[in-house]
Amino acid sequence: MTEQTPAPETAPTTSGADVPPDRLAINPRSPFFDADKLRRGIGIRFKGTVRTNVEEYCISEGWVRVQAGKTMDRKGNPLTLKLSGPVEAWYEDLGEGAPVASL
């Protein structure tokens, strides 16, 4: 008989449903809009600071879009600024130990 070694302890794996998508927008006209995922609540950390005013984000490209004050374009949409830096996202409905999507 051969001796079996016990499997090393590892962190629990998370399914793809527990991690937010790479890119998401709050504008319904955007191709990256997903109402079901937005209903769960998405937390965004940009450059180490939790942001609540993000209009759109992309983790793999490392940017967020935020509203530029109360300025609107001629179609009534808010003007946005694209800021570059490290982005992390998580679902807020999972609580304190939620898995974070980052690069």
C-alpha cells in the first residue's frame, strides 16, 4: 500500500458569480450596463480609496469614469472624466469578506 499525503489547506474557491465583471456601467444605453449586477451593489476602490461616484469602470484597463460636477452635455447626460489607476471591485451584498476583482 502507498501512503497518501493529506491535501494542503487552501482558501475556499469562489465562483464567477461572486466576483463583479471586468467592466460595468450605470448608464442603461451603454453596452456594459447590467441591471441585475448593479442591484447587488458594487463597491469600487480606486487608488486605494473607496469611491461612490463612479459612472463606469474597467479593471483590466485600469480606469474609472466619474461625473464632472453638475455639468451636462447637450443631450442631458452628465459629463464624465476618465481617471487612470488601479481599480478593485466587489459585491457589497456579500458583506465584509467579499472576494475582490482586481489586477
